[in-house]
Amino acid sequence: MGFFTDTSVCIGCKACEVACKEWNGVPEDGLNLLGMSYDNTGELNANTWRHVAFIEQPQRQPAPAAGAHETQFLGMPAVDLPGRHADPAEASEFRWLMASDVCKHCTHAACLDVCPTGALFRTEFGTVVVQEDICNGCGYCVPACPYGVIDQRKGDGRAWKCTMCYDRIGDGLMPACATACPTQSIQYGPLDELRQRADERVATLHDRGVPEARLYGNDPGDGVGGNGAFFLLLDAPEVYGMPPHPVVTTRDLPAMWRKAGLAALAMAAAAAAAFLGGSR
């Protein structure tokens, strides 16, 4: 089971954030008003398991015909004022990109590899969940996540993240965020069905003149084996703060352990040889 988040119909209402907090008892994390965006939560963390990102992009507009005295800004005409002349070269408008981000529930999850207590486990639905009563707060999973999702709660120390409402889906219910989403931007269901639906949606957008529409995290051949939560984006992944080529951060661990083992054996052999040679 998984999430398909269609950012092309996200309206930035943050209903998913509120529903997630209410159902899961996630603490309120304050208003992070920076004066540069309407986004008041900023990023995924231990107290924000769903984060609606607001990306505001100024878009250059073609200059009007010679002799025209109007420019376009935010869809409204701007005319010359006394003592101030509108410069057609500076005409622009903003494009708003909204995206509800969440834990990706990776197929090859590095956080599972590094957890020493078994607090992180793979559920029967293919999702990745943290058992807070087993987590010892070591924090190994935090740098292991290629998406920067997992975080330790201040004053607690334990790791927290989206569980895809494990208790709800176990009872046949949809996750709280998908239930609350008024535009069906967040869709929940079997991954095969969601991937087919996502492909059809991208094709529709391309036909409607939106060539930049693309899917992110749905390819089983990518660096993490595909995600249990994937997205339809209207720009490059890095615009949304997502790595363009995520990889399993623990992919080199087996080779590293083999090399460390060989090095240890070599050092032991050298020490034994030195000891035996010196005792003659």
C-alpha cells in the first residue's frame, strides 16, 4: 500500500497536516513565520509528519508590443504612474507550487539497516514504522535517511515520522491525511493501482500542455528501489527540496565490512608474524 501525491491539484490548505497531528497526537510545533513565505511549518520533522511546501517562483513574461504602457503582474494590469514608468523587461508573475511531502517508505530503507534495536520495522503493508517504545534514541536512522525525513524530538530523543496511519489502515481505513484532503491530491491504495493512475494523470497533463509534469519516486529501478510514497511534480525534484537521485545510504556497508574484516585479518597476521619472529 502507498501514497500517490498529485501536487498539480494541491491547494496548500494544510488540512493533511492538521489531520495527521490530530489523529496521531503529534505535538504542535509553533508557527515558523519567516516573512518570506506563507509556509508556517518549513520542513518535515519529529513534530511535522506531513509538510505542505509552498514554492513561490517569479516567472518572466514576454514584453508587450512596442508602444504598450501596461505590464502584467500577478494577473493584474499595471499602468504607468506619474513619475514612474513601467519597464516591460521587468514584467513578471508568480507561479505557486504546492506539495504535501511525507516519509517515502522506501523499498530499500537505510533506516531499517542501521537501527540497532529493531524499533524500525517493515509492516505487512510494505510501510516503514518506528516503534517508539523500543527506540533508544541513538539517532543512527537520522543521517541514514536519504530524504532527511526522520528526526529526533527535542526533550524526548526518540525518532518519529509518518506511519502511514498504521493503526487506521490495519482496520481498513484510509490514512488521516488522505481522508482530509479536499482535492484528492493525496491518494492512498495499492501501489500498482496508484502507479497506473499516476501514469494516466501525467499523460493527461502532457496533452493539456503541461510538459514539465513528471513522476518522482515511482520507479522500482531507482536508487532506493522505488518509494511507497511517490509524487507528481511540476518542476525538477530539487525545486521541491527532494534529492534528484536518491540512493540507499547503506549500500556500501557490506563492502566496507568485508574490507574491514580483511584489514583486521591482515593486521592480526602481521602481529602474529612479528611476535613469532621476535621470539626466535
